[in-house]
Amino acid sequence: MTALKFAPLLALMLAACSSAPPRPEVSSPALLQPPPQPSQAQTPTVSSLPESSGEAERNNARVCRQVMQHDERNYTKGGLYAPGIADAHPDGELDIRLLKEPVPRAEPKSRVGNRSPYKVLGRNYYVRDSAEGYKERGIASWYGTKFHGRTTSSGEIYDMCQFSAAHKSLPIPSFVRVTRLDTGQSVIVRVNDRGPFHEGRIIDLSFAAATKLGINRLGTAKVEVEAVSNLEDLPPVLVTKTPESDKHYLQAGSFASEDNAKALKDLLRDISIDTAFIQKARTEQGSVWRVRIGPLNSLEIERIQQLLQENGLQGVRVGAE
């Protein structure tokens, strides 16, 4: 999650609280610019959002284009990035309704960012072998323009306008649900960075995720963080190819939930695989929804399989006609 490429098309790709491990950075609410006075712009309500989706999309693109000039000389190995420079809110508000939360899926571990132990500010941190079963309550903070456009611990670029997060010990990447304890609001985020390294804080959210939870103006909030995996993959059925035909199908997944099948189909569409479809079937265990791609000829099979592999997915050839 190389990382999956399911981010919206923006003019610029954006950045993170840390670079290749152990290059973590931390945003501190103490360093965040203070909330504006009532006379200034506040978090938008539905009635205050742009009337047309086109206006909202243009506003989001403008907010997300803002990239701070990063000077890597301000980073000390095993320390923090530019600790004397305050993190900040972007100039403008995001229309969260236009942003899609990531869909949890199986991904290979990042080639960087998973070294264990790693050291920050003289302290060793250990990375879990798996996110399975992880659940913890604590304080969430967020990071914004200071890191927008920088490299994360996974080697990806931090995009404050996507639903991502930094965590000290979860494997990279991981998917977690973050729930604000006082309101019950929740958001799914993809962990692709290391941090925060302040006592008592358990997760550093992207600006978009903090906005979704309504804590972008608060700085911090008490949350519950729980590892999630919504893709209930069943073993794919392999059907032997028949030699008479050059039209074949790939199966990308099989699910006990139709909603999960639809989510995978949407992901495939996002990476320009337009021939995916859902096929319902009955098994001894009950109904399943299979996500298949096709019909494809031999050359298309190879191209689609390579595209799936580049995005952390796998397609199994299931038949011909």
C-alpha cells in the first residue's frame, strides 16, 4: 500500500508526521494555532456549505492544495520535525461529505515503517505483529499543514484531506475505527504513519478525520481505537480454464455480506477496472456474493492481475466461456 491508490484526484499529493522509520513527527495541540474567534470562520453547518457540489469540490481542492515548504534540515533523526514551527488548520474548511472513508482490506506490510523496535526521543517502541484484537482508549490528537506533503513512515505522502492516522505500535498499514467517546461519532482511518509521541495520546488523526469527528477545533478528544476488517473473505472457487474459449473471468473476492462485495466492486472501479460485477451464489454455509471481473481475453487477464497485485489485491481465474 506499494499502497492502494484510492485517493481522490488532487492537484498535489500531500504529506505526513514522519518519514521512513524511525522518522516520526508529532503534532501537539499546544502548537496548533488557537481557534478563531466567533467573528471568524467556524466549522460549517449543512446550511453554510456551498450550495452546489461543484463549488464544494473546488473549495476542497483549494484547501487541499496548500503545501508547506519542507526543510529536512529541521528534522533530527530519532527526534521531531521542526519542533519550533507550529502546526495549523488549513485556510478553509473541508466538505467531509465529499470524502470517502477507506474500506478495510488485506494489504501487505509496508517495506518501511515496521521496524521493531524503533527509537524516538530516546525511547524504544515496539510494533505489533498484527492489528488483530487491538482495542484501546485514550487521547486522540491531529496533524495538519505542517506535515501536509511530507513523507510518512510508510514512504507515502501525507494528505491531510484523506482519512489516515499515525500510531506508535500498529503494523503499517492497518485499518482502525476511531470513536469519540463523548459523542459516539466514528470514522475509519488507515494507519500509515508513526506517532504521536506525547504521553497519554494513542493516535494522531489526519485533519480530515479530525474534522469528521468534530475535534479539528478542539485539538484533542477522548476516543476508542479498534482494529477493523470488514472484508469477510471466503476461499475463492477455482474453476479450470476450458481450452475452447478465450473469454475468462477473475474472482477478486467472495463475501458473506453483499455490502462488502459492493465495497470491493467500488474499489475496483476506482482503479479503472470497469468490468467487475457481483454474482450471488449459494453454498453449504449460506449465500455468498462473489466479485468477478470479465469477460477477459488472455492479454487482459495478465494486465488486470498485475493491476490488482500493484494495489494489494489478488485475482483468481475462475472460468471461461
